[in-house]
Amino acid sequence: MSTGQAYRASSSFIPSLEGLRAVAAFGIMLTHVAFQTGVRPDSILARFDFFVPVFFALSAFLLWRRYRMTADWRGYLWHRALRILPAYWLTVAGVFLLLPDAFGTGSAAVVANLFLAQIYVPDALAPGLTHLWSLCVEAAFYLVLPLIALALRRHQPRHRIALILTFSALSLGWSFLPFVVASPAPGMANLQIFPISYALWFAIGLIAAELEGRVFVPGPVWPYWVLALVVAWVAAQPWFGPLGLVHPTPGEFLRRVLAGAVFGALFFLPVAWGQRPGVLSSRTMRLLGAWSYGIFLWHVPMLSWVFPLLGILPFSGNFWLVLLVTVLLTVPVAAASYYFVERPVARWGRRGR
């Protein structure tokens, strides 16, 4: 098989990855509902934020297998912008216009949120939008992906993998740099959550794309997912690192990144390298996967509205009731976002190109 044929074959659609998007989106929703309802901070749900590395690995895998051989980076950036920005701007506008907790947000924070720059501006994580720090990180990855491809294009796959691993290992030292340790501080953003800190999570997807077709994960996915949940439980224990929103030390942050990488790999690689038909490939899961971006965008604003709607105070319990109502509010809004914003904009973008 020629190189071009191999590349086209590796770009085929994997239905189960759409279902995995839905799993990751609801996993992130679970961790936010658990936090807001006062579930114990050493609960396994507290570390369901490890579904963020699942999203990062998934994005890196799909983009690298499709675009690493391309020269049309202008088209790539155009489609990435159309994919994330319209629905994102609608969410940001909706929060600032309709969520009372966000009414007092300063102009600098508003502008930063509009341009996916809130992690770079001090105190710019606005109420109802705090979860979008990870989208800032992902957008940064989108921007540097063409540079990664240009830097690695002339290398053989094994050399590309070695270079990706080398940079990922070096990135783990970011949180130990003195100016990073000194943050956050008055007038200084939290440098610990800058995109470079999470290079390892994206590397999982890049390497998975490089090895696609050459590595197969045997057996069903559930044993690997059980192991991932064990990792999440361990990472949620007080002896592993600080609980809640306590700022971690460099060593604690490193352990969290490494644990997130293991969790993400155990959830993602059996699906990416297994490619088995099953529940993740079902019509329902693929549909929820198509709506997953809207689920991710809207679930925190909806969670903020659930408490006054039910007459419940935050951190006062009622996890299952709050979760149920959050799901019932979020999923229809996410579906509307997909059918009336995301899909029409994508079609317009293809015609425009």
C-alpha cells in the first residue's frame, strides 16, 4: 500500500469515537454537578475532570490523522474556527446577558472570554463559563498544530513519535519554573494551566494516530475503563494531592497531569485502536456525540440556573435531582445548537471554501 493510500485509509470515520465524545461530555458534567452539590471532594466524581484529557486526545487523534499530510492550513484554520466559534460565542453571549452571576463581569474579562483568552488574563474566568478554560487550551493546540506538522513533516513516523514524547516530557517541567510557581498572584494569571502544561494529553492522540493500524488493543473496552476509574479514585484521595479548588504545588500538579494522561489513555486508546462495533457506535450514542460540543458548552450555565429553579442552594446536596434537571435542560439546548448553529455554519463553510 502506498503512503497516500495508507493516509486515506487512516482518515476513515470511526463511529465509536462519536459515542466516546458523549461519554466524555457527560463525565465532565458529572464532576461539575458533584462539586456544585457538595459531593465529598475525595469522591471519584471529583476526578471526572480527567475526561478533559479524553477530549484532548480525541481531538489530537482526529486532527493529526486528517491534517498531518496536508498543505492546506488556511482551510484547516477556517474549518476549525467555524467548528468552535459560532456556538461558543452564542454560549458566551447567553451567559453574559442572562446569567445574573455574570452581570458584574468587567469589560476586560468579557473581551477575553469572547476571544478564548480568559486563561491568559487575571481573574477572567467568568461565572457560568469557568469550565471553558479547557477550550482555551484546545484552541491553542489548534493554532500550533500546523507548526507541529511543519516541524515533523520530514521525519519518519518513529522519529515523529520520539520527538512528540520528548517535547511532552519536557513540558512536564513547566509548572516547576519559578515564574509559574509564583502564579497566580495579584495582576498575574494562573500560569500553571497554560496550554504547555497539557502537551502530554494531546500527545496521546498524536501518537495514537501515528500508530493507527499497527497497534490493536485486545478484548472489550470495559476492563480498561474500570482501570481508568481506579486511577481517578486514587487521584481523588487527599494523600495524592489537594482537594477541591486548592492550588496544587508543582509536584502535586505533575501527579495530576500524569494521572490524567493514564486515565485518558485507558479510556481513549481501546476505542481508537480497537474500533469495535458496540454501544458506543449505536445511533443514540452517535447522536449524543454529535451534540456533545453543545453539551459541554451549556451544561455549566444550565447548572447555574438549576439551583434557583429548584429552590436549592449550591453545596447543599440533592446530587441526583440536580443532575437530572441539568441533563433535561442541557441536552435540548445542545441539540438546538447543533441543528441551528453548528451544522448550518459547517455547511456554509464548505460552500464558502
